[in-house]
Amino acid sequence: MTSTVMQGYKDNKKQLLDRLKRVEGQVRGVIGMIEADRYCIDVITQISAAQAALDKVALGLLDD
């Protein structure tokens, strides 16, 4: 599989990667919440926050 490098988000690549690392932490937190049998509404709230953060990453990719 050939990889194509997109130059459009080169300027904000570090910001996007930092944001994705935060999302990764949020998802790990959700996993912990489920393992700890946390209240479902609290888990859903955290999932929603992670989804919103991913949406911001997607918009950041399209920003330039």
C-alpha cells in the first residue's frame, strides 16, 4: 500500500497529534470506567467528549 503525504496540515501537525494523544487518554479513561462498572450516563458523557475531540481533529485536518 502506497502512502500519500498530504501537505495541507503540515503547519498544525503537532497540535493535531497532541489532540489525538488527549483523545487516546480519554478513551483509556472510558475503558477504566467500564471496567470499574461506573454509572452508564457518566461513561456516555466521556464518550461524547472523546467524539467531540475527534471532530475537532477532523476539522483541524480540513482547516488549511
